[in-house]
Amino acid sequence: MARAEDAAALAKQERLFASLREQESLLVAFSGGADSAYLAWAAHRALGERALAVTALSASFSREDREQADRFLRSSGVPHEFIETRELENPLYAANNADRCYYCKDELFQRMDALARERGFRAIAYGINADDTRDFRPGHRAAGEHRVLAPLLAAALGKQEIRWLSHRSGLTTWNRPASACLSSRIPYGTKVTPELLRRIDAAESALRELGFRQFRVRAHGELARIELACDELSRGLDPALLREMSRRIKECGFTYAALDLEGYRQGSLNALLKAK
């Protein structure tokens, strides 16, 4: 970023710290991604032991997300606990309609509300940022209903600013590719099941082992549609690597594997909503 942009980001960070210091105590929803990691770090810096990061474990939380969360926690020293959520037991979540994320966040915040009451924490926060409001975010409605704070959004911090500030602060998550729960790989209207989530998780782990960094495996029945980042797409078109990708994807339980020629784009399945 340019110097003026750096100064603006630092000013926003100071506003963030000031708002966090106003809290008596705070639980922070921490998924392992760049935004929630930065917020957890900032809350710990502002409040010390009066801030606690909380990660929800369920079938929709990938192995990669768990590993990244553990790595960040080891390096940062942020106080943290894992809790279990059971969103897949809710038929409204498993049905996988366009409001699926609402039921996920509602389950998360219910569990965090209970933890806050049990431990005496006065507020809950999560890591939505200023850029996130440009996309379809039904989970934000659940946050509002549970009176969950959105400190990054309130400070008007965008994604690139958060990455720059994270890098400046030595956080391991500063350049982590955008992530989302495994259910986001399943087209709306297709039921979310633990078995399907395991297949997707295994397929994405296979691509990661092949050296790809930013990608998604979208599950369309027996077909795995692979989205690779534009700067990795040319490598993915190598015939030998295509064969290896196909072999590994099929080993994960899919019958077919296809490479999406448009490449990776965040929230690509939301295009189906706009088409209706």
C-alpha cells in the first residue's frame, strides 16, 4: 500500500484498539482466517486475559483450518478454547438453502452466549470486515440478533488493510488465502452431510499436497469442479498434472473431476442466486 494508505490503516487500527479497550471482557469468534486472527490478536493486545478466542469445531471445519488455527495460536499466545457446534443436526442448515450461513452463525453464537454466561464474559465479537458487506452474508443477520460486535467493520477496516497490519505485526495469517467452511463448496439445495464434507475436505487436501495454494473443490453430485486461482491455472492445465489431480480426486470418492476454466472466485455458487 502507498504511504497515505498505510497511515490510514494505522489510524483505523488505533480506532479498533480504542473500541476494544472499552469492553470489560470479550469472546472472539476465531476461525483461523486472516480477519478473525487479526481481531483475536488485537483483542488480546487491548484486553489481555480478559479476551478469549473461541473456535467452533464441526464437520464443516476443515483439517487445514484446524492446522492453521493451531499454528497461529502457538505463535501468538492468544488465549483460546475450542467448542463444539452441531449445525448439521439442524434440518434448516442441512437443507442448504440460501440462508444456510444464518443457521451456522446462529448455532455458533448460541454456544458462545452460553460460554459467556458461564465464564462471565460481557460481550462477543466476530471478524466481518468492511469488504465483506459487498457479498451475500446471511450470517451477519444472526450476529445482529445476538448483539455480536463487529469491531473490524466498525473501524472500516478492509481486507487488504487487515493483511498489511497483520504482516506488520508478525502474524502468521497475514497472507493466508481466503477461506470458508466446507459447506460453501456445496450448491444451494443440495443436502449437507458429514460424508460429503469429508469427501470435499479430502479432495482439497489432495490438491494442497500437489502444491496448489488458492482453490476450491465444488461438489456437484458425483462431479468435483476444481477452481484454481488465475496465477495457478496454467500449471493446473499441464496434462500430467491434470491426470494426477483426477486420480486423487476420484480416490476421495468422486466419480468425475473437472477443471473450471474461469478459475477461482470467492462465492462463485452465489451466482446461482443472482440467476434466479
